[in-house]
Amino acid sequence: MAKDAHTPTRLIRLPEVKLRTGLARSSIYRMMEHGGFPRPRKLGPRAVAWLVSDIDHWIDSRPAKPSV
């Protein structure tokens, strides 16, 4: 997804990350441990969020599933 120079940076929380990727929380954190998923930004002592551009880039980088 191309980013327009006028588009502000947007942060998304875990429920939206799960919705966009179709992954479960445990899968996201497991993939992060192994370097296969973007790391979130710390918002506070108990809050994190991901850059929407990082998630979109990760989705775009996934290989397309061959049609059956």
C-alpha cells in the first residue's frame, strides 16, 4: 500500500492488528520473537501499538497463495 506524503502516521492496537492479519495474539507474539513480524511501539507502561504502515508492509510482503 503506497503511503501519501500527506497521510499522517497511524497507530493501531492489537485487536485491529489481529483483524487485519487474521492471526491470533499468540501467533503474532511468537512471530515477533523470531523476527517475522513487526514490533510494536510502546505507548505507556502497559500499552503498545503498531504502525499501520508496518502492518500493511508485512501483509504486502506475504507470498500470494496459489489458486487451486
